[in-house]
Amino acid sequence: MAATEQRRIVLEVFLGTQGHHSCEELYEHVSKRDSSISPATVYRTIKLLAESGIAEPLDFGDGITRFECRHDREHHDHLVCIRCNSRIEVMEERIEELQDKLASK
């Protein structure tokens, strides 16, 4: 698929938006910049970004796929509160070591 001006805008908004966003949330940001861009264009563009390794899909167990940018990011984990669904990113070497130990078993 060719890069269109609308896809370029979706990419710019995605790369410029911090955090973990669903396609619906990303569409809200995109539509503020260009109201002619449809939700379907956002969905298709995010799918292409995920397939190309730019966007990483995340499942926090609430039935909503969110995406974060893989560009220039160190590996990290996400902790999700089961009461309020708030999320934090954790970059902790001890967690990485434990994951490696568990994976080797």
C-alpha cells in the first residue's frame, strides 16, 4: 500500500503521542489534526505499523488492544492494577533476570 498524506498524519500522531493508545483513542487525536481521516484509515494504518514492527500491540486483559511505539525504546514490562486498570511501565533488571530464569525452566 502506498503512503498517503492521511497515513503520514496517522504515523506522525502515533509517534508524537506518549503512552498506550487504542485505535479509538488514537483516532480522537488524529481527528483533531485532520477531521477528514476516518476511523478505518487509523485502524488500517496501525495494522500496517504493527506488521512493520513500528507499533507494538499490547493486551492488558481488558479486551482492548492498545499500541505503543517500539522506536528507540528499551525493553520494559507493564504492571496493570486489577482494581482500577491503571498501568505503569517498569524497567527493572531484577524482573528481567527472573523472567530469564523462568523461561529457561
